[in-house]
Amino acid sequence: MAPRKRITSLPGVFGGTDHYDEDGNLVGYSLPGIFGGVDHYHADGTPAGYSLEGIFGGMDHYDAEGNDNGYSVPGILGGADHFDRSGGYAGYSTPNILTGSTFHSEGDADDEDPFDPFRDCDAGDDDSFF
């Protein structure tokens, strides 16, 4: 099992959100989607995927090719709980002092890509962001 990771998300420009790793490095950003939802990008600007509102609330997540990459639901005490594409628990997000949120992985995240905290660890699946 990979070590736990933490991604901090803070308000960005144009209604977006910037995502930082534990060392304060920008690892990606998210912007409102043209047709709703949220579009996600790696720090270099390449598409990472997108999220759409789920039928029963929460968000469904997809990689850049449109493949299912998990989902998030509102947490009982605020924040959100995150699940990978197979439905396994991947971690949770909590609100933070700077009006953003902090993602706490359960340790199944890919160590090489800190913007990829929720996805299953499938070899060669580097285009996923969750």
C-alpha cells in the first residue's frame, strides 16, 4: 500500500480551483465545464478528466477519455467521501481554513502522480486523475 497523500485545493482564477501537493507544488487545476460539471487539468495544462453531478447528488469522475474513475458523495459531517472506480473507499476531503478543501487519501493512491489520489493503481493508466 502506498503512503497516504494530501492534496490541498484552493480557489483559483476564473471560478476555478488550484490543487497543491503536500510540498506546496501546483499539481493541477479545475475549471467550471462549458456544459456543466468541472474540467480537470494537470499542472502543465493537459486534460486530466472531468466530473459531473451524480443522479443522487455528489460527483461522478471520469478520466480524459471518458472512462469511469470513481465518485464522491457528501460526508456525514461535511466535506466529502471519495470512492475509486471499483467502489472501494479512497479517502475523504475536509474543508480547510482558506475556504478550500484538503483531500486525505487512504494510501491506495499512485505515488508518482499527486493529482491522481482516487484512482485504482492500474499500470499504464497515467491519464487518470482520480
